[in-house]
Amino acid sequence: MALNLYNSSRVVSRDDQVICGASRARYFPMVIQSGKGSCFTDLDGNDYIDFSSSAAVLNTGHSHPRVLKAIKAQLDQYIHFSCDYLYAEPQVKLAEAICRIVPGDYKKKVSFGHSGSDAIDGAIKLARAYTKRPGIVSFMGAYHGSTFGALSASAICHEMRRGIGPLLPGFQHLPYPNCFRCSLEHARSTCGLACFSMLEEAFSTYIVPEETAAILIEPIAGDMGFIEPPEAYMTALQRFCRKHGILLIADEVQQGMGRTGRWFSFEHFNLEPDIVVMGKALGSGLPISAVVAREEISNALEMPAHLFTLQGNAVAAAAALATIETIEEERLIENAKMMGDFLKSRFRALMKDYQVIGDVRGRGLSIGVELLADRELKTPDPEAAVKITYECFQKGLLMLFLSSNVLRIQPPLILDAATAEKAVDIVEGAVKAYSKNQLGDEAL
Ligand code: PLP
């Protein structure tokens, strides 16, 4: 079958692969026909285990019966009703549920959008309106979305910025605290948190604290390859923000909704962000996102300043409410932690036999397996990532990769042990074949 496939925003064909940053386009000649649980079937009748969750969207799996039931029930009532101060019931219930799952015993307000990107823009607007300051500080290598605000905060690769500028003024980027590849070349045990000293230095030289509205951070950096800052860095960051009246925005679009073994990844660091942004898995695949903030922060923004006709659509809101209920009632957060620990231990065991596996990290069901050509020098092996993911695909496991050389393991949170075992066996087979130089070049 001749196909044109989408990669990022560009159409690619088999002979016209796109290079995005350092990573090659993933070419999977497949179109999905149906999905159930952790698996799906393509148009040719081939079955796959889904280790992508469609980029961390399908936390409840494909077509969870409870989510489907809620969508169908809402469709039978009405599809949409929302305009300025008019609300639909699922929106109201969803806002209440979101305020409940976001930690913090204070009054919160929620506003809805359709995507992680527009929600990040909403958070930026809130921070500027509340603090009456223009500056937004985020991190190098971060991805926060495609709208102009979210893109201005992102700093991931030229291809996402080239030819569309100028982006928005007022944005600065600092190095993300990455102990696996420390930009200051320190060892973790002796660094004395030099990365945080660097942040302080930036704020005492070229970034003016009293002109900075917010620091925007993904507490576990997904698209950087599942990088987790040291806890002491996050504690210091929180303190620094409070001292200077800078708001802390947590981007939970990818890692939120139970994926890391807590509702939100900032909980691993005991952070208390002022604004929390969520999307992706919130609607189990229907377009809905949310910005949650303290009431007084939310009140700073006049309503028309962040208004979309279809925001908080009733069907998407019903799906989101059912998603939260499903995650709670089926104890999917606990399952994410348990299955994640199991997968990590299996992948770590493979490190002994296969030099190409250089690091295994992550929390819950957001796991990164970093592939290296040289462990000592930490030289990335992007060819291994392309060939191994393609071999897995051919053997019935869909898995993406990030940052050119990190296998991106993000299965649905409903994953069961038998499916996890089967998937690891497929990955092991592919890693073994790669290590023995048995994989061809067709995926390159
Ligand atoms: N923030 C993070 C951390 C993301 O991973 C993404 C998408 O990948 C976004 C924001 C943007 O979300 P969306 O693609 O729904 O606009």
C-alpha cells in the first residue's frame, strides 16, 4: 500500500524522510483500524502492542469502555453548550474533579482549552496578568507546544522555529538540570548543585527577577528523554520563585494524569506550583486541556483574554470526567508505578548483556532507555534507536523514540504483566539483533 504519513506537521513518504532536530523520522507503514486496551490492529489485520499511547494520550488505553460510555451518553444529551458565562454540566463536574486531584488546600479555578499548547499560552497570560511582569523563563531542550506563546517558551530544535519568527518577546531559556549530561560537566555526588547556582547567576546578571512573571518547567522533561532534576534543585527553585514573587508553572501536559505514578509529576518533588497545565491524556483522546491556578491568580485575567468558542466542549469534558474516574477506580496510578518498576528492572537487567543500553530511567510508565555507541563517553547511538524501534514495529510493538537516541516507553496505564513481558521480549530481540549487527538499513 502506498502511503503518505504524517511526521510532526509534515507529510512524509517512504522515500522522503524528514530529519527533525537530530532525530530521523520514524517510518511506520501502518494505518490503525481499531484499538482496544494496550493493543491495536492495522488495516491489514496486523496486531500491535502500543508502547506509545499515541504520545502519552491514551492513559486509559484504547477505547476504554467507561470512557466510551460517557462519550455516547453525552452525545445523546447534547454535543456542546458553552459561551462566556454559560456552562455545560460535564464542564462543571470536570472542573470540580480537577480541583480535587490537583494537590493544594486552597481555592482553585480551572479554565479549559483544546490542546496542551493553548493551555500553556493561557498559563503564560495568567502569570503576566497577575504579576504585571512580562518575563517568562523556561528551559533549553523543553517542548511546551506549537502556539506562539508555547513555542516561544520551547527550545527544542531549529525546525520548530525556522521561518516563522519573530516569536514572542520576553522569553529566556536556561539549561535544564540534567545529571546524566551535566552542562557544567560536574559529577552528581560532588556538584554542590552548580546548576542552581547558574540559575541564580543568570538572575543576578541578565534576567531581572522583578520583571519575571513565571518560571515554566516540565518537572520531568519528557521530550528531552525523561530527564528528572535533582530534588534539591526543585526545592531551591520553589524557594527562589517565592522569594522573588515569580510564579511557578508546572507543565504536566505529558507527564500528568497518573503517568508517572502520581497524578502529577511535580508531586515527586513536593512542589507547590502556582499554575498547573494539563492536556493530552485528560480527555483520553478527545481534545481538551486545562489550566488550574489559585483563585486570586485566575481572577487576574479578564475572561475575554483567553477565550475559545469550543473550549470545554461537553463531549470532551464528559470523556475527561470518565478518564479521571477510571484512573481512580481502576487504581491506574498504582498500576503505572508497579508496571513501570517491572519494566525498568527488566530493561536494567538487559544492560548487563547489551552495551548499547546506556541508561534506563523514568517514573511510572514514562521510561527512557538511552542507547549509546560508547557508554564511557555517553556517545548517542541514533542509528540504534531507528533500527531497534523499526524492528520492534515489525515484530508487533509500536514504540517511539526521543532526543534521537532514547527509546520512549509510554504504554497505557492499564498495561498488564503478560503484555509487558511480551513487549520486553520484543525489545530484547531487537536489541540483540542490533548488537549482532543483524538489522538491515531499511528504516534509516
Ligand atoms: N507540553 C508538553 C510537555 C508536551 O509534551 C506537549 C506535546 O507534546 C505540549 C505541551 C503541547 O501539547 P499539544 O500537542 O496538545 O498542544
